[in-house]
Amino acid sequence: MSGPGLFAPGAPRLRTIPPGANFLNELARALVEEKDAAAHPDALADDLIYVPNRRSARALALAIYRAAGVKTLLMPEIRPLGDLENDEPPPGVESALADLPPALSGAERLGQLSRLVSAYYEKQGTPVPPASALAAAGELARLLDQAALSGGINWDLLDTLVEERQLAVHWQQSVEFLKIITQAWPASLEDQQRMDPYARRLAAAEATASSWQTRPPRGDVIIAGSTGADPSAFALMTAALHLPRALIVLPGLDRDLTRASMDQIVETPSHPQAALARTLDRLGYLPDEVAPWPGLKDSNEARARRALIHEALAPASETAGWLTRLDELAGARSRADFARDGFSGLTLLEAADEQDEAWCAALLLRETLEREGQTAALVTPDAGLARRVSSLMKHWGVDLAPSGGTPLLQTRSGSLAALTMDWASDPTHPALMLAVLKHRQVTPTEDLDTLERYILRGPRRWEDFEGLETHIDRLDKEARHQAELRGRPEPYFAAPSHRIVADLQQRLASAGLGPDGETISGRRFLEAVSDLMADLGDAPLPWAGEDGAALSTAMRDFADICDSLEPAAAEIWAELFKSYCQTISVRDAGGDHPRLAIWGPLEARLQSADRLILAGLNEDVWPKQPPPDAFLPRNFRKKLGLADPDERIGLSAHDFAQMAAAPNVTLISARRRDDAPAVASRWIWRLTTLARGALGEEEAARVLEPSEGADPRDWLTSLREAPALPDDYTSEPRPTPALEARPRKLSVTRIEDLIRDPYKIYAQQVLGLYPLDPLDMPVDARPRGTAIHAALEKFEDDGVEKSTDSLVALIEDELRSAGELEEIILGGVSVRRKVAAEYLDWRAGRLHLIAGRVHTEISGQTDLTAPAMPEGRFTVTANADRVERHQDGSIAILDFKTGDPPSEKQVRSGLNPQMPLSAIIALGDGFEVKDDIKLRSDNVSALTYVRFGSKFAVRNIGDGTGRSIPEKPLEEIIEETRAGVTQLIARFADPAHPYVSMPRPIWATYGSDYARLARRDEWISESGDD
């Protein structure tokens, strides 16, 4: 049933719905009124409506249902233009489509192009790895798609263009390379009896259009919301104009364009009307021949907004006449009044950075929920920004997933697949191993925390499972030795660690994953990873849900690509798969929020909301600059008929213009992006410049800024303001544990910590908190120092050759055991030999002083008087690197340092009491050289620092440094240290005395592991850092 109007004889076949109007609601309203669908629920049943995408198809169906206002309604057939070849064909088209060869999938095409690329380079005598072949195939696929979207390309012109011009060698090579798609690819498709995906899509559209001529659809045909830039959509538009009852509804056409301006816009591909102008030109229409949409309610503000946006986005050549044009558009009103009407409801926000930008968008979305029945949508091409806003909305319990979905590799199943692939490439990498075994889809591993804490943390000292097993045994041996020395229980970590490692080896072997570096076919690698994931988790978890299904599809498609590539190492396949998945997203299965949405520009087409928030409006974000063509210069592209890359900017500008004309819209940009200064989008610059020209700078700023009390930046500032604290509050921790909890025994190095950073001692000795080494920790000064100490100790053993070669070999062996990289060891050989030779010369020069055996790495302790302590004493312990008994009966204590040793001033002042305290232990017969045998002496004749690192040096405590620090008897230094440390212990024996964090930062060792625990950054500005 049809009344006069949209489909009446002689009625316009082309109409447009202006920017800012609710496109789908207006389309639905007019169709329901035209067919009187409220009274006749089947009136639309035979109609066929084409819209740009599936989202708009769903939204139009809902809009029609709401416009009809009845419970029962037979819907028209609504088809997305983007899936012409995948959907069930319309009646009468089945036979035509059945005659078309099937299309290759995107993955099959990529794989076959990769094979052709590899063959090309093989022929050139320069074979390329799979990653390079796949990357080049991706560029060729992109060029094929551009050619299809350009409506047909005459590739035969390439050779002519090469002959016409003196081209640089690399361009000539590019033209030769492109014969892969101009010659080899068509031949390959013909041999397979297959079609390129885009070619079949166009063929499907042309088959549909052809069938309409012989068998018109029974109902009305409406093509709505397309600019006609896609050849498939244009083919249907052309055919629709010849149907008896059909209508084309263009989005946001400027009907005031003249023939001259239209011609100019066609030559300006970045203009928002460029695509529509080209479509009208090809259809043989002028803009004023396109009718307005009937029944549309318009307002002065809406018309002014559209006019301002049109002017702001005009070609650069027309901007000189902006003010004149504004005067013409204003008519009887003043230019300023016209601009105020146009900018009413439009707000510009500049956020400090992307984080503030996300907060502003999230706060505006959240504030909308306070307005009954109101809807809001964030539109941004920045997927990272969309995810950030989605995360922020959870602060208020709002589950709002971006319409573009979550990147596959950030989902549960996708992340497990990526981690498993990386781990399979390096099975004993500690971080990768733990990342997989701790994944939420993997069955928990018993005693995994034991393996992590005792084995995997620190420098990696193994390359494979055999080396890891050896590492476990070495650590177990060391731990047992220490336990025996200190009378502690035997360690327990070796057995569970060996069990976990053996289990992992068995799982990897069962999945068919061989040793590192072994080549494997891509399909077999994927199968092995799938088996390993299923073995590690509770099946069917890795494949369950939307993300599991998407992962399964991605792995299946990637396997098709791999079939065209040569075998490679596991790490190559892992990187290629992760790269392939970069463009794959998974929609949230939870459904849409009833009032809020986060859309990308494509999903937002034809959509609307009461409040629109357009964010990410920075150059190279929105609009995104087109990537450079890897093969053809722009003049070649134009001669071949390829679309101008700037056409993508034009389509983006059209999207922006459509949404910026909405009644209530906020435009957000960021001053900084990716931690660098950012430039606001050209569209914002133009709108701002136009507003300043019409209103003056001050009023323009006032009109475009948020109204009072409605600025999300102010809300964010309030949100971040800390609550007021009591006047006597201090956030500096000043713990005062009970005397019983305070340490009664410290090593000489811990005494130094007590002086420099008492809070560190509190955390370690009272709370029992020690920093964990990072996973795969690079070898730094501490393990290198330990390695050199161990080498020097072994060097003094009987039977070891006392030569430079022997000492250097011992040091290098210990460095390897510590996990030092071989290239670093080799790089330091010359320095190491020089230092070793100087050390041996120095050592030989003092052999005449020594009586008997030199003692290395010996332990000792002594008690200092401390009346306030429970037992009246405090125990000090030490490990001496080297202790010598001299011919005169005295002893010398030597301490090896790989870096600069403490200065004479630091030792005498008491900041570094380690060596004098070691002397006090020696004078108290505290060092034990053998079971129950003490090293006895009443005279310490030397305390010596020996630097053994990048250079060799010796410093004797008490020698002074000349005029500034004169010599001083060693006995005095030792006794002064005894007095100072005794006083220090007495101070900390007072239960009221706090353990503060680095009371004098100038004394502290920078990079303290406990600064964050003490929250220094939080309170240091309050108390100063003097």
C-alpha cells in the first residue's frame, strides 16, 4: 500500500537528509508514513533497503519498529552494502551469482601472494624470509583493494609510463615487481577458477543490478546512507535509477553547490563533499536536482551550523572570502548573530594529554546518565582512546564496550595464544614461562611460586632445559651449604622445581615442539600451539566464547597463509601470527548499553545520540594521513586511474561534518599525544578561525568553551583533589616497633644501612620484606661483584696456577655462571687481563709480609655493649673477603670492590663503618678460620680496600689523602667507630626512636629498593629533601 510522495510517478529519485539530522530515524519515519505501516503491518514487507553496514541495518530495523509504534510488524529486507557477496542473494540473482567463481578468502589471497613474492625474489637470486614475503604481500593486497575500489585499472599503462619517463632505479624495480599483480596474479586466479574478494563483490553487485533490469524487485528499493564511493554501491545506485519504484537517499549532500563549485570539489579529494560530488557527476545529476527529505523539522540553529561547517571545511582557495560568505548567509541578521546560532550546542575542549582526554569523554558520558532518558555516544578513530574510556567507565560500574571490539590478542584466548607461541619459541625464558603458567585460562601449577621465587628470578643463567636443571642443582647445593653453616633447615625448592620443569618438557614434546631454532611448517606450528593450549588449560576454555571463536578462525585463516610459505623457526611464526592479528577485533558478548555507546567513525555513520562526543581530533589521528604508496608515485596512480589517497581524508571529513552538525556535540583534542606535543585537527583549527573572524577572539573563545559548571576538565580537577588532612598529619612513615621486635644482630653492611636508611632495616629485620630480583634480570654490578669475589677466592686455593691466564679464566667462568652475556665477557677481555696482571704484581709484592695461609671469605662476629638491649649486648657479624696474618703477628683485612671503594672521609666519619667493625671483630677473636678455630690477634695493622673492576687500585684506611685529610692511627679510627656504633645501637634500643627513611638523602645510596615502600615521592615535598 503506497500513497503519493516518495515513490509517486515523477517524484525525485534522489533525496538527501542533511547533516545533524537523525538519518535512520528520519528514514524510518518517512517510510512508515509513506506506507501507513502503523495501520498496515505488512506494507513494508516486500521492500528492499540497502544501508552501509550491519550496525546501521540493525539500527534501521529498530527505528522502523519504533516509528510504526505497533507490536506486530513485517519488516522490509534490510541488507548491508558491505556484504553483497556473502549474504543470501536477492530473488532472481541466485543463478547469476552461481555462475561466478568462488572468492578467495583474505587469508588465502595473502598466502598466495606471499608465494608469488617469494618466487619473484628467488628468480632474482635474492630469496627473502617469510616475514618479508608476507609484508610485501600485504602491500600488494592493499593495492589490489585500492584498484578494485577505484572501479577498474588499466595496468597495461604501467609499461608505457616507464618508457615515457626517466625513472629512478627503485621506481623501475617497483614497476617490475608489480607484475606480480598485473600478470602473475590474474593467471593464478584463472588457473584456480577463483576470484579476488573485491572483484567478486563488484561482480555480485553488477549481477544484482543486471537482474533488476529483467526482473525488478516486487517492492520498493531504497539505497540509503552511501556516498557512492564504493563501486559496488554505485552499481546498485545506477541500476536503481532505472527501476519503476526506487529511491536513493544521500547522506549530508550540500544542495547549494553550484556546477562550478562541484567541479572544483571533484578536484579536491580531501573535501567532505568530494565523494558525493563525484557520484552525482557520474549519475548525471546536479546538487539542486536532489530533493530535500520530506517532513524534516529544521531550525535556524541547525541551518546555521551546517553552513558554518560547510564554510570551515571549504577548499583553501575559498577561505579568503569567509567573512563575505558569512554576511551573505546571515541575510537580515548580523554576522555575529548568525555565528552564535551556528555555534550554539557546539563545544571545543582541549585536554592536556590522552589520559585527560579519556577522562573528559568518560565524565561527559557518565554525566549523561544523570539526565533522564538522554543518550550519548563517543566517536573516535583512536582504538586506544576508546578502550581507555571503556576502562574508566568501570569506575562507575558502567560496562561500556567499544563497538569496534577488543583486539584479539588482548582477549583471554588471544593473549594465551600469543604468550604460548612466544613461550614455544623460547621454552625456558622465565618471564614467558610464568606468563603462560599464570594465565587465567591455564590450570594452576602446584608449587609454581617456589619455582619462581627460588629459581627463575635474577639473571638468566641457562639457555635450555638442561641448563635450567643444572641451575636448580647449583642453587640447591649452595643453599644446602649455607643452611649447614647457619644451622638452618635444609632447602626444599629443588624437588618441586625439577618436577615442574620435567612436566613442561613433556608437554612441549607431546605437542611436537622441538628444540629452539628448529624449522617447522606454519600449519604444524599452529597445530602444536593449539595442542599445547588445550593441554595446559581446561578444554574447551581456550576456544569458548566470542574470543575463542575468533581465535579459532584467525588460526585457521593464518594456517591457509602458512601453506604458501616455507618452513621457519617457531619465533618467526609467532611474530607473523601476532602481526596478522593486529587488525582482528572481538566484539563484547555482553551487548550494547541502552543509553551510551563508543563508536568508531565507520560504526557511527548514520547513527545519532542526544549528545555526541568527538574525540581524538588531532592531526594524523582524525584525520589520519594516508600511508605512502610502497610502489607507485602519485602521478602514476592518477594516470592509472587509482583513487587519490586523499579521498580517505575526504570521507573522514564527511563523517566529521555529519556528526559535528548534531545539535549537542563536543569536540575534544589533546595538547600532547604519545608523550609529544600534538596539533589539533585541521577541522578544529578551521572552525576556531572562522569563529574568531565572525565573533572576535574573546567572544569566540567564550562561545566555544563549555558553559559554567559543565566543563569536564573542572570535574576532573575536583575528582583529583585530595581531601583535606588534619594539621598534624604527616604521610612520612615513622615506625616505632617494640624493643622485642627490633633487631639484636646485624652485619657490618646492615649497620651502614642503619646509618643511611633506618627504614630499610625496619622493612627487612622487622617486617621481613626483601626485594625480589626481576625476572630475566640483566647482570649488573652486584652479580658481577659476586662472581669476581668467587674467582678471587678460588684463585687462592692450593693447586691453582697463580698466573694471569688462570685468574682471568676463573673470572670468566664465574661471570658465565652469573648469566653474563658471552659478547660482554669477550668485550672486556683486554681490561680484565690488565687488571689481573696488576693485581698479581701487587699480590706478589706483599707475599713476604704474610706468615702462613691466606684466609678468604671467612665469617666472624662480636658483641658490643648495649645496656638497653634485652641481654645487654648487640651482635655484629661480618664476612671478610681476605684476611692475612703477617710476620709480625698482626693481621690485615682486605675488602675487594668492583667499583669505587668508600673514601677515607666516609670511613672516618662513621658513614662506612664496615672495615673498622671488621677490625673490632678480629680484635675480639671473632673470625673463625676453621671449625671452632678462631683467628686470634691483638693487633690489626691494615684495613685495605682493593679495587678490582674496570681498573686496579689499593687504598689503606688511615693513610689519609694529603693536606685535606692527614694520616691518623688506625687504632683511633677503630675505637671512634666502636664508640659511634655503640651510641647508634643505644639510640635504636629506645622503643620511641623511629626508623625513618633516608633522614639525610645526601648520605643515602640512590636507587633504594625501599623508597617506594616508604612512599618518599608522596611526602618528600612536605618535609624537603635536605
